[in-house]
Amino acid sequence: MQVEPAELWATGKERKRVAARSLLCYWAVRDLGIGMAQIARRLNLSLAAVSQSVKRGETIVQQKGYNLIDP
């Protein structure tokens, strides 16, 4: 995604940052079982924003075929 890890924690709506953060939220919730409330606190986002990010991340994974871990 060409985003530095530190950028994931920064605020802002830059397109690449939003996509990378969405993937992070999706994998954290769906694959790692981390609660959305915990992610919301860590990213300083609302629970609704994290929920939207999870949905957006799912779409990105389906469209791009990304995996959390290479098979």
C-alpha cells in the first residue's frame, strides 16, 4: 500500500492512508478477533468509523485479492 506504519495511526483522510487503515481494521476484526471498540480507541476513531472501515477493507480484499499472510 506504500504507507508507512506510523501513518496508520495518524489522523487524516488521504486515500492511501484510508485504504491501508481499512485493511488493518478488517484483518484485526475478522482474522485476529480484536474488538472494534479496542481498535476505535487505538486509532482514535468512532465505533461507526471502524465498522465502515471493516466493510471498506472487506471490499478491498475482495477486489485486490490481498491476504493477511501469504499462502
